[in-house]
Amino acid sequence: MKNFVKNLALSALILAIAAPSFAAKKAPKVKTNKDGTVDIELWYGMSMSEAGAPPSDWIAYKIIKDKLKINLKATGLPSSEKDQDQKINAAGAANALPDIFMVSSSVYPKLVQQKLLAPVEDMYAMMPTRTAKLYDKDAQAFPLQSDGKSYALAQPGSIVRNESILIRKDWLDKLGLSIPKTTDEFLAVMKAFTERDPDGNGKKDTYGYGAFLEASPANETPGRRFDPLMGAFGVPGTWNLSSVKTAGLNINKPEYYDALVYVKSIIDAGYIDPNWMAYQKDDYRAAWKQGKFGIMREQNAAYASEANYAPFDNNFPNGEWKIINPPVGPKGYSSNGTYSQAYRMYAISAKAEKAGKKPYIAKLLEWMSSDEGYYLLGWGVEGVNYKKNAQGVPVVDGIPDAKLGFTKPAALPLTQMRNMVYYNGDIELAARYPTYKTAKSGKTMSSLVALREMQATPWTACIGQDKMPVPNADLERFYQQGVIEFLTGKRVLNPENWKAWLAEFNKMGGQAWEAEGIKLAKEMRLIK
């Protein structure tokens, strides 16, 4: 027993002595300069390539050095993606990638295969502020590779989910109706808006739904104005990229037929503005401002910005549009449509991880998303390049030298890295979408408030749909013409006719198009 205790103690002593070496392997000791700083090399995407790089005495360099103990060497990448890719590929081939760099989605997987990048999942916990602002679940999933790891940090680069179903709340109130929720309830409200004179002018000149044809590779016929109706059956947009199991063209799914039957019932009953096939976008927008229909899908600024809302306010000062959820279908589906986020990806080189620099890079990125870094990189120096208004939004009004305002050429080099901190937050968008009072009715309106409400409604993620293959001209024509003919009655919409048309569609290239898309989506890790 004594020997056992003695051996156990000896083992514990050996482990204690060995522990530092084990820790060293997990966290390599980083090389520091004489002043205690760590060199970090960054290749970033410039906001304006013609504006030039930040000066060598840029205050951000000093703050980063003093506060973070990082000696930052930042280099702007070429403006064209082709030249960026060439520079990154050349550096990869020479094993000379910088510590952190922006990388395109086409080059990224090649660098992963060459084992030149470090996994980044552990970095999210190191930078909680930045992660909360920039890296939601879609962003974290976007760079995932076949080994289940991410080797890049993906941040959003565009505003998404900025459209929604809107309804004339004043019409609902006049007719004593509640906000519809299901497809049946929407149909009943459309009927009332069409037949019960909701505007009270004594004429039969209003309709339940407004739309126009707006097909695109991501939103095939009948287009995204109908997506909230198609979404009630689980088939908004062209592609389903929700999983490997369900991936494919929506038109080949049984629910697509059910959705067409529902849309056709609205058309047949006359509940849709009869000009929907002739309207262009401007005609459609003029029509809702003239009070032609009571339910629509519209974009936040096209609806709520001062210039766009003014005609409606002038025509109907007591009118009121309300953003609501899209209808819920018989199987519980509900969606305004599909969305795909564009991402800027920043990768960490494997060499930087080996040198122990990853925690310093995380510290740098976290600082960038702090208030200090966010405003400094986004707008410059407060009191010199901008002042904050009452809402905390940077403006140039009242700064000592107008030539140094953040929008002026002299200040543009100071915000070259703003794309590393912008995340389409309220501060960034407030200047684009100001709050105002309408001229005639005195309502308080904001495109930003509308945007946030729209983004909170149900949507269907279809990340990467813009990268999917498109059909050839003949197949696309057959697709669009066939769907329209079924909706308008030129073809009888019944299960037999639909099945026969769909078989012809797949025979002439639809099946091959779908197979090509699924293959590409798997290769790009768009479906998992």
C-alpha cells in the first residue's frame, strides 16, 4: 500500500512537471518584439481603392499598438476579385500568406485542401462582441468544409430580408376584419377587399392582392411578389437548399402544384389586380399609392422612405399600411421568400496559428467591433471627421474643417477598413433611412423601423442561391411560359396535365439542371 501511494505521488509529480510542456503545445509562445508587441500582417479589402491607404501615422495604428500590443501591418488588396485571387494564390504557393486576409469563396476551399489555413471555431468565444454583431448561425455555417470545420470568418456584406407582406390596416378596420394569418383567412380578406368597397368611394375598383411578374434565376415564375403565397406551401423561389435530403428545384416538389392551385384560385376569383401581368415595377408601385389593392409584398425603402410614401400619404392621409407575417399554409409553412447573404471571408493562415498569433488576431477583431474601433474605422476621429447627432449617428455637420468630413476625399483613406466593422447595424443605416413626419398626415415614418420589422417575419434561408446554375434560354422560356399558362387558364391545371408538363420539362433539361445544381451545392458546401 505504501509503495502504491509512493508511486501515485511520483506519477502526480511527473505530470505536474510535464504539464507546462503540454500547455506549450496547445498554445505556442508567440514571438514578441523588443517593445513587447506582436507583429500581425493583415491583407484587407479596401472600401475605395482609388482613395489610398491609411497614412503611416494613422491614429488607429497607435491605439492598436498601445492597447493591444499589436504592431499591425495592413495592406489593401487589389480592387478586382481576379487580382485578389491571383495575389492570394501566389502567396499560398510560396507559403507566404499573411496572418489574416480576405479570401474569396473560389480560392478558400483550395487553401483548405492545401492545409494552409487554421480552423477558426475557437475564435468566436474569444471575441463575444464581434461574434454577436457579425457571426450569426448562417455566417458560422457558411465556411464549413467537408471535415466539419470552418477555416474562415464570414461577415455579412448586404442587407437581406428587406421585403415583406403589407396590408391596408385602415381597410381592415373599416370592414371590421382582423389581420389574416392562414391561407384561408388571407383569401377571405382578399375577397372582402375586392367586393366590399373598403375605400368607401362607392365604386368596385379595389382588389385584394397586387403583384407583377418578376422572375429571376433565384425567383422563377411567377416571381418574388408571389413568394409569400408560394412560401405558404414551402416552395418560395427556385431552389430548396435547406438540406441534402430536400435539395432541388421547387418546381419538382408536390407542394409546388398545391401552391399554383392556391394562386390560381385568387386569380380566377378576380381578387388580384387584373393588371398584374402588364405591370412593370413602376406601374405596380404607382398602383398601391393610388389605392388599387390592399395586400402586397414590398421593399422597406420603396414603401416607407419619404419620397416613396409621399404620394400615398397625399392621396390617403388616413390610410395605413401594416407589416404582417406571410400566410401560414395547410402544412404549417410560412415564408416571405428566400434570401441569400453575401459574405466577406477573412481567413487565418496556418502559419499564424503555429506562431501563436490567433489570440492576438481575435483581440484585434474584437477591438474593431468595440465602440472605439467601430467608429474610428467606420468614420474616423470624432470631432475631426464627424460628430454624433442625438441618435448617435455620425454626421459632418458642425465639424471644425468641412474638408475633413468622413465623406470627403481627404478623409477616405482613414476609413479604408470600414468593411471589416460594418454589419448593417442601426447606426450605419440611420443616415440612409432617416425618421421623418409625413407632410399631410403627420405620421412618423422610418424605413429603418420597417426594415427591422420585415427582417423579423418568417423567411427561408437559401444561402448561395445566387451561385446556382441557370437554365438555358429554351428551358427557361418553357418554364416561365408553362407556369403562366397554367395560372391564366390557357392550360388546364389538374394533376394529370401538371404531371405531363413536368415530365416534359425534366426531359428537355430540367432534370439535368437540377442534378447540376445539387452537385454544385454539395461541392460548395451550401447544403449539409
